[in-house]
Amino acid sequence: MVNKKGVWFLTLFSLILVLSVYYITMPTELLITRPVSKEEDSPTVQTEDSTILVALRVEDEEAVEKEIESLKKIISDSSSSIEDKNTAFEKMKEINANRSKEEILEEKIKATHNLDTFIKIKGNNISVTINTSTHSTELANKVMRTIQEDYKEQMKITVKFQTA
């Protein structure tokens, strides 16, 4: 009888092998990137994040990665109880759900209000850091309403303004 894991392994291994052979046999002219001249009329979109927002994202990403690593150790530890493993697994699912929700909310605020933001969700608390030179309570209220639209229960949303 064919094992499902074995089939998946062979499928993925075959795909990696084929792509590796393709990459190795590819002509070097295709691999060399050419500099883009200013004469070309191709539209380019450039986005620049504030260094503050980048620093917040990096700091948050490091903290989340450390927490996920510790949860993975609990799950893979044979001496951990099943209850501890389930709790760690549920916590990992919550972290991943929060990460995706944070990205969705950041994109929504960018599309709606054209603002660069950093959002952190912890339980019912949502912290929003906005990169703008104008500090306005009206803008903060609009952002809070935009975020609250995605939730049925009342969330505690805090808005903080940062200037780059």
C-alpha cells in the first residue's frame, strides 16, 4: 500500500530536483540581471516604510519567532503532557491568525486612508502605530472605526502617531 507521506515526499523531491536541474542548465545570459536605464518608460512603484515602522516590525517579528520556537519545543518534547502540547498548538494557531489579521488590517488602512501603519494584536487589544506628520483625533477615530468594522465584539484600539 502506498503511503501518503511517501507520495508527498517523492512529489516535492521530484519538483525540487527538476527545478534544480532547470536552474543549472539555464543559460547564464538569462541569470544576469541588466540595470534598468532611466530612458525606459516602464512605470515603477516605490514604497518606503518609515524606519520606525520597520524597526517595530523587525522587533515584533523577532519576538514572535522566539515565542513560536519555544512553543515548537513544547510540542516536540516527548516529556510534555498532551494538555501542554494542545495548549502550545492552540497558542501557535492564535499567533498565526493574529499575524495574518494584522497584515490584512494594515493593507485595509493603507487602501482606505493611505497611511503607513504597524498593527499589533494581543487578545482584545489592538495597538496601531501610524507614520504621519499630522496628529489628529479625527484621523485616529477614522482608523479605529475602520479596524472595529472587522470585529463583532468591542476591541480596545489604541492609536499612536510617529513622525519619521
